[in-house]
Amino acid sequence: MRGFYIGRYQPFHDGHQHMVEEIAAEVDELVLGIGSAGDSHTTRNPFTAGERVMMVTKAVENLPVTTYVVPIEDLDRNSVWVSHVQSMTPRFEVAYSNNPLVVRLFEEAGVEVRQSPMFRRDVLEGTELRERMIHGRDWETLVPEAVVSVVEEIGGVKRIRRIAETDSNGAGPSDQ
């Protein structure tokens, strides 16, 4: 059986890793969708799809199942979102999500959906991790080692700090 799990992974953190490990115990193969693949260089989405593919691929390389990491661009039409996802990924039998909208869309499309409890959601949340990066607080202990390496390689902390400075001024790319 092949499962599907989507996230923005901005960045991929230990909560995602925990969920992926739980899913891997239930499936033979796993498709990991990189959501909002077209978004990058903002405080909400600082990393590119390619950078997130690197993070996720390296973080899950030792899983005992075959894993496919697939970027999926946003589609602003919820009624056709599941078919869009299915057109971008290998076929899967079950989707995993705790997002109420995602759960509903998959269920309405006739896809089995499984949920699992969030893992340490109090600190393992993308917004919290990005804030920690911006303000120089510990974030490295909350992500897989492979993710730390990728963020360092791409200068990710420096990028998000610069973006945060720009965002706080209200200036955008055309204002530079």
C-alpha cells in the first residue's frame, strides 16, 4: 500500500519526522508532497521547493520504505485540489493529514484518510521554528540533523532574517 502525506515543510521538523515514521510503519511506499511549492522567500515560506525537497529527502533517507518527494504547487480551487494532487504524484491508496480542509477534500474525493496525534505541537510548529531562526534562538534541536545541514548550506537563517527585516518595513521586491 502506498500512502500520501503533504506539508509545506517550512522547515521539515521533528514533528513531521515523527508523523512520517508512524506512516512508514503502515505502508510499503510513501509519497511526501511538498505543498505550496511555488512559494518562497517570505517569512511564512522562506525555502524554495527544491530546498525543501533536499531537506525531506535527506531526513527520510533511512526509512524502511521507498519514499517519493514531490513538489505540488498551490491550486486556488479546492473542488479540484485532490485531482490536481493525484495528477502530480504516484498513485496512492491512503492520505494522511490532520488538516480539517485536507481531510474533507480527500474524503469527498473518496480517498481513505487517516489522522494521527500531533507530536509536541507546542514547539514543533513551523511558525515557531521560523521565529526562532529570526531571533537567534535554538531551532536546531527541533529538526532532523539533515535539515540543519541543508539550512546551513543554503544560508537559510540569514535569508529569513533579511526577509523579516524587509517585511517589517513593508517593502517588497519592487520597492528595492
